[in-house]
Amino acid sequence: QRGFQYNAEVGKSGLEYQYNDVLSGQAQISKITYDSSGLAKQTVTRSAVKGNDVYLSIDIDLQQQLDSTVKTVLTENGGTANRENFSTLFMSMMDPNNGSILAMSGYQMDLDSKKMTYFASGCYQSLINPGSSVKGATVYMGLSEGVISPGEVIVDQPMDIGGQTFGSYENHGPVNDIQALAVSSNVYMFNIAIRIGGDAYVEGQSLHINDVSGSLNKMRSYYSMFGLGNKTGIDAPGEVESYMGVGFKPGMLLNYAIGQMDMYTPIQMNTYVSTIANGGKLYKPSFMKSIREVNSDEVIETGGGVLKSVLPAKNASYLNRVQQGFRAVVAEGNASNALMNMDVHVAGKTGTAEKLPRGNGKYILSFIGFAPADDPQVLALCVINKPQGVYYGGTIAAPVVKEIFENI
């Protein structure tokens, strides 16, 4: 269908498939005619054109380190006590200043045979529950919509909503917006969601949110500003979009605010934290660094740096509050034990999401961060899928990111 000869070498998957037309060039087409004496004459109707070279943004040393780390962590921890269902691990790294993919890795392990299968493409072909990682977008939304003010303090203690108890994994007491990110306060995010719905928390009373669907759409519109819920447009085949939870109960807003409802790809999570790290610019992630003429330095096309959107300049101070909160996560919050003593200052956010159906003891743990915190040059996402038991992104995923940051 695409004009290739039956014996032509054609890219069948991954980047070779994505850039097949660039790499393969153009075959010569000739027309054969015969004169009155039966002698054949060849007329070239289309000249052959050599294929071009595709240069990738992948840092091969970093890629090898990433592959080795991911494989080792999964081998040593998969299927062990309290991690009986830990069988998949994804990790990717991206330049937040232009969207270039620096390294991407992923492995799946058969828990019975311990056989490893490489699955780096799962970073854009798999969906994960983001958990608390998305709370930065929740705080940005709350500040932008004016339902909370910068520095506003909310007491993190169990909430009684119509006889049901909602809370954080532990009571944090009075916290402001930055501290709420540092300790990953669910209660702070619940209050933002309730106010977005036009209601206010009153102890013991049920929620009265008239337009749950409209409120949820508003929340999703803010998340999409960071690339969450939409295909990123990464230059690789088979990218999936997202999973959008459905329903009309007010409690959905609470779940959404803490990342326990919609599902995203790991690469969407990278674009999310990249937008936070670089000051509000949403870039299209890209593997292609440049396309050049074969055996030449002549650049035909460059990749990376494709800007999709920019957060409103009027809300820059609100994004700065989120950046401070991400730094506090490492300096004094949930990831401090793993990352605070590094030579380079790291900022980021932990995530712990319970897999559906709830109550099965299975979680997805993540840490997403960038470094240096005050001048981001690289960001990393670690997603550990299906561990069992009470473990958190700060204790399981963050140390993996530390190992990578220490070796770049």
C-alpha cells in the first residue's frame, strides 16, 4: 500500500516503524518497453533517493544505566514478601526545557519463572493510577480558581462527610498549600475539590454539589493544561490516551483531586512535571533529535522544542507555590529520607495509588521529580506497578530515582 517492494526492508515496530519513510528513502521506478524487434528498453520514471539518518535524543550512557537499574530493582524485589504482585517497573527521563527524551526503560517479570521482558514502550502504551503525584495540579487549580489563597491553612484531620470518614494516611494538623504538598495531605485536596464544586465542608453534613459533571470537567481542564488526559503526540507508534472515570457522585471530585480516578500514561506524567519544572511550558515529548542527509552533517529537520501551550502568565505566582511545594517534598516531606542529602537539590512528588478494585492491598507507587530544583535540567519518573502491602512512593520509588540522579 505504501509502494515498497516485497523484498524491501521495512520497519515493523517502534522508532523504525515511526520513521520508516525517512530511513528507507525512495526506490527507483523504471518502465520497460519493447521495440519492434523485441529488444527491451528501460526508462527511469522515478529516480532512487537515499534514505536519511535519524539521530535520537537518547543519552546512551544514561539509557544503559537506566536499563540496568530498572532490571536490578525488579529482579531483587519482584515477588518478595509484601511485594508478591510487584511485576512491572517503568522509568523514563526527559529534558524539561524542550521535551527531548533522554532515556526510557521498562521491564515486566513473570513472577513464576522470573523471566524478564523488556517493555520500555509501556511508558506510552500503558496506563497507571497517578495517585498523589497529581496534587500539584490540584493546588494550582485551587489557587487559580480562587477557592484557596496562597498560604491558606487548613487543618488536616479526618473529615466526617455524611457519616463517612475521609482523611490522609495520617493526621498532619494545620498545613498551608506548600506544606500540603510536602506531606501529601489528602484533606487539603478534598477541601479544594469541594469548593470547586461550589460547596463548603461542614462536619457531619453530606456534600451538596449540584453540577458534579461540570465540576469534574473544570478539574480535568486544569489537569489537561499540564498534559494529563491527552495524548502527548510523542513520536512513537501506539501511544494510548487515558482512562476517564465515570459517575455522578460528589465523592468522585474528592477521588479525582488525589489522583484516584483517572489514569494516565507515564509519559503524560513526565509532561506534567516538566510543565511545573520549566515554569509553565507544555512541550511535546520527542525521541528525534535531528534528521540528516546520509553520510552528511546537513540537517534536514530538528526535533524537540515543540511548544504545545503555556500556562497563563497571570497565574505564575501560583505555579511558583507548586514548585516550592515540590521542593518541600524532598527537603522536609515524604521523600526527604531518600533524597534530601544528595549533592544536587531535587524537587518532586510522591504518589501512592490503590489499584481498583479498592481494598485488594495492591498499589502503584511513583516518584516524579526534577533536578537541580532551582534550574531544572533533567526530570525523572519512576513507576512501580502492583506491589502489595503498605508501602509508599517516597520509600520505594524515590530511592530508585536517587540512584539515577547520582549517576548522571
